Amino acid sequence: MSTLRLLISESFDPWFNLAVEETIFRQMSADQRVMFLWRNADTVVIGRAQNPWKECNTRRMEEDNVRLARRSSGGGAVFQDLGNTCFTFMAGKPEYDKTISTQIIVDGLSLAGIDAEISGRNDLVLNTENGPRKISGSAYRETKDRGFHHGTLLINTDLNRLANYLNPDPKKLQAKGITSVRSRVANLSELVPDISHEKVCDGIIHSFFSYYNETVDAEYISPEKLPDLPNFTETFAKQSSWEWNFGQAPAFSHYLDTRFPWGGIEFHFDIEKGAFNRCQFFTDSLDPSPLEWMSQQLVGKAYQPETMRILIQQMTDEWPMLTEQFKDLEAWLIHELS
């Protein structure tokens, strides 16, 4: 029986694809060598230790229906659309070696007519008249008995949208965690006009089989055609949850201040695991009691606009004479937290 396994996803759902990757990685036998190829539609994928509010323009993502997906490996934030090809190699130890998987990708690109070079610790670049341009980034994860190497290849992704979503609002955040390093990137289609996702995958698959001197049939998977994956339902539920994608952010602080006709306000929030851990405010408004109540109520609740909507509605019910002030406050806070 072959120890190779080739999976190709027909789904563009990032949570599905990352859940497939995680489930296979957990249950694969130690002698298997797995390659998984997929694409995600309109997604920002962040590393395990990253803060989405610091890395991404979360407001614009919500407006444009761009998903956020947190992966289990390290590294930085990337925007992905259907012009972006994703790959994963998995192997048991001691055979797992990211230099082998990187070379398989380089050789596969060569078969597709692309002369890529390895740069730094986890990038592939093409040399152009304007200097080297990044076409691929990778991240890695290892456990005691296995490891994986996954990455992206820019085929013809919308680089303008990449800039839209990976440039965060200049929020006043003091955040811990890993910050992305921005690089000069290029699409392969700029340099090899007839390149496509299919051609790149064909080259990588051929290179994968050639390296191991084996061939296997591809397993095509989707939500309707799932292979036997133990605990997949639970893994998908976690991967698609707000608690994982946003709530796993490292602790940070958020400072807000503004002035309304009825008074100035400063808010200082400490956020841990995606929830308000501490809230302190200062104001010269004539009646600070609603803000005192809000500060107490915020503790333990999710750091998201819906929390503010619910609390301000309760404040409006309790202090109806301040309804207009609360409308100002709600519009401002929801804008700042989005």
C-alpha cells in the first residue's frame, strides 16, 4: 500500500480547508507523506499568534464580506482569493524536512516554466528587472512525531485588494504578538502570461510523485465529498468560530478618545482572549453614571461591535432622556471597534 496521499479540495471555504488540513495532520500515520492543494475565496489568513485588529482592516473586511481565518502555524497575515494557490506537505518524523518540500515546490514551478529561488527562511522569489519579487510565503508546524509545511503561491491574485485588507486602520492599539513583515510581491501571471492554478498544481503534483518515485490517485474533497476524517465536525466548528479566529488574539490595549457636543470621552480597554478584561473611562459629561454602568458591564464580554449595540440599547431603556447622546456614542464606538 502506498504511503503517499494526494488531496485536492474543491471547496473555496477557508475554514473547511484549514479544518481538513488540521484533521489530516492529527490522524495521519507516521509513515505517510501527504500533499494537499486548495484555494480560498476572499480571505485574510493570520498566523496563530497574531492580532487581527492590528494586522487587518477588519472594518473593510466586514463591509466586503472577506473572511478571517486563523491557522495553527506561525507567520504573518496574507490575503487570499482564487488567484492564490495553497499547498501543504505533511510527513512523519524523522523524514519530515521542509527543505525537501520547498525543493518539490521549486521543481514543480520549474516544470510550469517558472524559475523561482528560495529566499530567506520561508519565501520564494522571482528575479525581475526591478529586483527580486516575492511570489510565495510559507509557514511551518511541528509536533513530537510529525511536521507540516504550508504556503501560498501568487498566480493572479488581486494585489489592490491585498493592500486594502492588510493595511489596518490606524487604531490606537498597544498589542503583543507577531506582526507581519510586508514584502514586495508579484503575481506569476505578470511574468509568465499563460500560467494558471491548474498548470502550477500539475507541476507540483508531478514533482511530488517524481521525488518519491510513486504515483497515487488524487482524492477530491468538498463538504459534500468528505474522506474519512475522525473528529472533522468538531475541528470545523472550532476553525469557523469567532472564539478561534478573533478570540485567540494576544492580549492588547485599546485607547479611544473623542469629543461630542455634550462632552469629551476617553476609554481605555484591556483585551484578553478577545474579551474586555478591564475598562476605564474619563469624561466631563454632566451625567457619567451611564458610562460607569457600561464600564462594569463590558468586563468579560466579547470585543466586538454587537456587544456595544446591546449595552447601549439597555442604557437607552434605562436613561431615555439621554437617547441622543447614546446614538452619538454607539456610532462612534461601533466604528472604532469594527
